[in-house]
Amino acid sequence: MSARTPGAIAGISAWADAVRHDKRAAFGAGVVLFFVLLAAFGPLFVGDPNELVGVPLQPPSAAHWLGTTGQGQDVLAQLVVGTRTSLLIGFSVGLTVVFVGALIGVTAGYVGGRVDGILSLLFNVFLVIPGLPLAIVIAAYLPSGPLTLGLVLVIAGWAWNARVLRAQTLAHRNRDFVAAAVVAGESGWRIVTSEILPNMTSLIVSQVIGGTVYAIGAQVGLEFLDWATYRP
């Protein structure tokens, strides 16, 4: 029982110390903060991204820092406004894929037996299907929009997190603090949420970061394919 608090604290402290003392981690945190602030307040300082403001395909200039699009829209305005959607989808998908992966992976690892076999088969099937083609196929049958895009990315990206967390749960299931919780009569739900998951804090945080990067990259790919397919 005493292992849960040190495990959670150690996981959070490791990331906090890395940001405070590691120059690369601090730089990365600064970049993320910059884009969050840009997404939150940037649209207040740029014009309508869909407004026709000049001659199409102008090079960068004092009037349009990043030039204009093929339709004469300001590229900088589109970049700033689009940052909000990209970050919203990225963080939402990153958190959701880890939540779904943790729910399925930890359940499979802790319960074991037939449940483990069925759930392992489920995420192994998703793992052998290439993620981007799967996302393209699913998106083709759903209405377009940020919610649909996020749903598609979650469906295509949760399985790897489930597999990793299942393996970690199997490693923790036979630890002494889990055995002590079982002897004390704690429920399986409490053992998982209070004993096992806090000891995987560092892994879960890293998965959220990886899931966010995956979501933003996949979103860009899908948006590009959509533009290339349906442009006039």
C-alpha cells in the first residue's frame, strides 16, 4: 500500500525535475507554451483567415508575412487560427487514446485469463492494420469535421498504448504492494486505480505526449490528402 504514493510522486517529480534542470526539456516546454498561447490569443490579432486580402500566391512581404494562398488569403492568419484546432485535436486525441488504451490494457493485464485473451486479440488486430490507411477508410464513411477527425484518430491509435500498459500491468500485478491490497480486501477497481496506475505515471505521461504528436501529425496528413483529393 505504501508503494502507491512514492510511485505517483516519483513519476510526477521526474518530469518536473526534467523541465526544471534539463535544457532540452525546458526548451520543449517553452515551445509547447508558445503554441498554446498562440492558439489562445493569436486569432485576436490576425484577420479573417478566409478573407481575400490580396493577389494570389504573393511572396512574403511586410503586408503578408508568409504570403498569400492560391485564393489570395493570408497564410499567417490561416496558420494562427489553424493552430487552435490542431492543438485542440492533438491534446484531446492524446488524452483519449491513452485513456482507452489504459482502460483496455490494464483490464487485460490485471484480470487475465479469457478476458486477457479476448482483449489482447482485439488490440493485436488493430496493431497489424496500418494506422493511416485505417484512418482514411473510416473517415471516408463519416461526415467531415474536427470531431470526426478526432474520433478517427482515436480508433486508429489506441492499440499500441493498450499493449504497452498491459505489459506493465502484468509486471506490477505480482508485486508485494498489490498482493497486500488483495489480502486487505480491496476491490479490483481500487487496486488498479490506487495501486497500479500511480506506479505507471511516467509511462502514461510519455504516452500522452506521444499520442499528441501522433494526432497532430496524422491530422496534417489527413487534411493534406483531403485537400489534394477534393481541390478544384
